[in-house]
Amino acid sequence: MNTEDILKDVKKLIKTIIPPSIEITNIELEGPDIAIYTKSMEEFADNNDIVRQLAQGLRRRVAIRPDPSLLIDTEQAEAEIRKIIPEEAQITDIYFAPDSGEVNIEALSPGLAIGKHGSTLNEIKKHIGWAPKVVRSPPIPSKTIREIRGYLRTVIDDRRTFLRKIGRKIYKDISEDNNYVRLTALGGYREVGRSCSLLSTRHSKVMIDCGVNVGSDTESSPYLNVPEVLPLETLDCVVITHAHLDHSGLVPFLFKYGYDGPIYCTAPTRDLMSLLQLDYLKVAVAEGRKPPYESKDIREAVKHCIPLRYGDTTDISAEIRLTLHNAGHILGSAITHFHIGDGLHNVALTGDIKYEKTWLFNAAVNKFPRLETLVIESTYGGHQDYQPHRKEAGNQLKRIITQTLTREGKVLIPVFAVGRSQEVMIVLEQLMRTKEIPNCKIYLDGMIMEATAIHTAYPEYLNNQLRTQIFQRGENPFLSETFVHVDNREKREKICDDTEPCIVLATSGMLNGGPVMEYLKAMGPDKKNTFIFVGYQAEGTLGRKIQKGAREVNINERGKSIKVEIKINVETCDGFSGHSDRKQLLNYIYNLEPKPERIIMFHGYETKCSDLASTIYQKYNVETRSPMNLETIRFV
């Protein structure tokens, strides 16, 4: 049966469920959704049972959308919204979602924008056709989110065409005879960096992550030129677990060389990976290196993103369903669960996980409906890889900072813009507010403030306690006056020349470039100062060399190599890691439901992977594997 025949059957079934009084104007396959267009939005809103019956009958995601004839032009609609909503509501942003027919209105006083019993929203709906949705404005505006929304507004027609093309690809009839399920290791196996896996069946090819190893010049990219992958147009989709460059850094590269399919990830991952990819280009140019793609390729990736929420099950090919679950690693990070065929096989790939509640996130999910194979990270899987809990890490940070500031030194903390910097900010704000460390300025340099702004735009992804603190009690640690944003070279030079003790958080976290290099040059030769590592340092990075005790390092400055003496006191504060340590990884598997038939190690150096695999086999009597890059494992 071809796609058109399937669509005819879908339309027949829909007509048997929807009452004749509801006017249906069109039915389309749009990405993973069956989109039903109607001029009777009110009737659908008043009868939730219809949507439930449709989803059950079709066994697909159903989206009810207003007929395009009801929607006025977005610019005119925005003008009407601003005319209807009182100025006291203080609208900060209005953005349209053509995929759903919704208009999102951000306001500092959402109650005034909604009106008594929703009266203002009803008035808006009558005038513009779009379904209005009001949310509280994020405490910190994000330039990245504003630009992404603005760009998507310009490619509405392209995106609709793309979604319909994908819909027809997903909804096709296939044979389940002689099927198989295989996983091919393309990068990040028995190593850390350039994570990339290929999940393939007889009918589908799904790439999970496409990262870059920023610490390597010779093995920085996954094996994207192998026959299983090429041509790139044969991939059904790409799924991204989270935004860090070692998992998402080469996604735009795929579009540069012919891929034109969807990217599935959470909305925060889409925004954060765009931010990090743009910075990756900027650093490459500053160091005189040729980047692997251009900014236009990043925009193309954004256009092809289909954001998913945790827990939503989505068809991503004719036989594979994807569900994303919280991974606890960074904002929007996800464990990817794949349900293949009609119960043929279930695979979960963790990406990077943290199986502990942190200052930012809830612990990683490890309960699934079905699971035969688990692919789990092994970054800290070695027998000596135990980390202190978050509380111990906070106390250690307090001790190191107090000692340094008391001797009138400066503290330099290299951080990843996403994740570690926000956790360290929360701890530092609390220590400063409770006067547990000497009073001083805390400078934030690089992308930290922009990444923090994106965090505040997605409160539903933060842990319950932090959400309550920010949005109900009005206590936002990210807005503390003790934080000073450094946004130009002059401010940076002034901080470096000033003799006053201070704390500096700067990117990049592994010293791959960025503003942290300027501070390292200025502070490195002075033994009064302290350098604190709070994040993982991959082999081959400058951060790893300094952490191991290098007393002199070479730094690339505009294509030239300069030597920097390292007399600064070097400390490591492990408890801030976004990765699970060995104990947490073993507890994750102990509490895992259901127990899988096999567990595969990845994202860890060879000894870590083999050590963890051996221990899991001995403790839990489950088959374990630790494949090398380019190996393929068949599950079915």
C-alpha cells in the first residue's frame, strides 16, 4: 500500500469518528503528526474525547489545527494583539507557531494578558484566528531564542513543505518479514568525543548524535564516510541527545553535504546547540582554522528541527517510535528510547546522564515500558571513579575560594557555558548571600549569560525546587547583583590588570579557546591565584594537560603559538560533573526497569568501558559489550 492509499484510509477513519457538525477542511501528514485542519476549533476544544478517540484509532499523534483561512497575516495579528492586551501586561515577545496555529505571548503580568476568565484571549481569537497562549516572560531575555524564532518566522512555507515530505516518508506501508536491528559505532566508543551511532533496520536508518572531538586534530569527526551512512540522503532522521559539541557539533556538517531530513531533540537542545555551534565557528576563525561548515548550515539545521517534549512518543520512521526522557545532564538532555516494529526490539541510548538530583535538574529516568538493549555512557565507569556529592562539592569550592581570596588572589574557573556554569553560579550566589565566602565580584565571560537566559526560558526542564524558587517565590539566583557580565575586551583587560581579588567564570570549559585563554595568560604566572576545574577534561585538551601538572603550556593566539608559565594553584572540584560516577552508573542499572538482555558501553576511554562492562556482567549477570568504533552489533 502506498502513502496515498494510507492517507485515504486515514481520512475514512477520521470521518467515522468526527461528528458531521464539525467542518474538516484538510487532512495532511506533517512530520510525525496527522494534521487535521478545521474551521470548528471551538467544537474540538469543547470535546477532548474526539482527539483521544482519533489518537487511539489512528495509533498516531494527532494535531488539530485551524484552517489557514482563519489566520490573518502574522504582522497584522501581532498589531491586533498589542491593541487588545492592556499595556500594563507588559508584553515582551510575541511569536507564532505555524505548525500548530498557536501564537505565544510572553508578558511580565500574564494574568492581565489573559483577562478575567480568559476574556482577553477570547477577544484575540475572534480577531486573528490564531490560538493565543500566554506565558510569563523569562527573567533574562535570550538573543539566541529571539533570533531562532525570527528566522523560523521567515521560513514558514519551506518548513510546511518539509514536514509534509517527512510525513509521507514516515507513513508508508512496509513488510516486517526478514527484519533486523543493528547498531553501528561511528564515534565515541572506547573514547570520549565525536559521539555518533547508527541504528539501522531493513527499512530505516537513524543517526543518534553527530559530535566533534574538539581536543583532537586528527580524529575529530565521526566515521561519516562509511557505506552504512552514505549517501547522507538515505538517513531517515538524526536524533540529538543534548547540545554539547561532542554530541551535536557536526550536525550542520550533515546539511552542508546533502542531508535534508529531520532532527529530533528537545526545544532547549535546539537552541543551545545552535549557540554552541556558532561559538565553535567563531573560535575556529579566531584561531586561524577552517571551520567544517558555515552559519547558513546552522540555520538549515534549525529549520529541520522537530522539537519533542519528554515523554511524548513519536513516529520517526515507518517502523521506529522515539520517546525522549530526562537525562539529568544539561538543560534538555535526553535519553533516547526507540521502539522498533510491532514489539520487535526496544533500545535506549543514554547520551550523557546524571543519576542524582542536582542544583538544576532531576535525576535521569530509568523506567521504560519495554527494554531489550541499553547503550550507556561510561565516562566515569572505572573502578576508582567516585565523585563527591553536590553538597561536598559546594563545601570544597567554598574552602578553595576562601583560601585564595584571603591571600588576595583571584579565582579562575573554566566552565562549559551550558550546565556547569549555571550550577556553579547557584552555589556561588548562595555562598555569597550567606557570607560564607569573602565578598567580591563574580565575573561571567563568554556565552554564560546567554546560556543562562535560555535556561530561564524553559523552566519546565529545571528541577521542581529551582522552578518554585524562581517563579513562585521570586528568588532568582541567576539575577544576583554579585554577577557581572563581561561582554567586551576592554572589560576583560581591566579585570586582568586589576589587583582586587575576584572570581571569574569563563568559557571554554576544556580551554579549547574562548575568553578563558586571556585570563589564563594574565593569571597563570601568579601563584597567589587559583585555577579550579569543575568539569570533565578530555584527553588531548589544554585543560587536561594543566590538570595533570603541566607547568608551561603553548597557547594559540591568532594563529601564533605563545608560551605561558603555569604557577597558578590548580585544583579539581569533581562533584560538579554532569556525568554519573561509577556508583551512580551501577545504581542506575540496579534500579533499571525492566532489566535489559544486554548492556553496551560507550562514551568512555577503553579502560573505563571494559571495567564497567566487566563489573555489570559480574554483579547483574547480564550480557555486556564494549565495541570499538566501526563495529556493528546485531540485536535481532
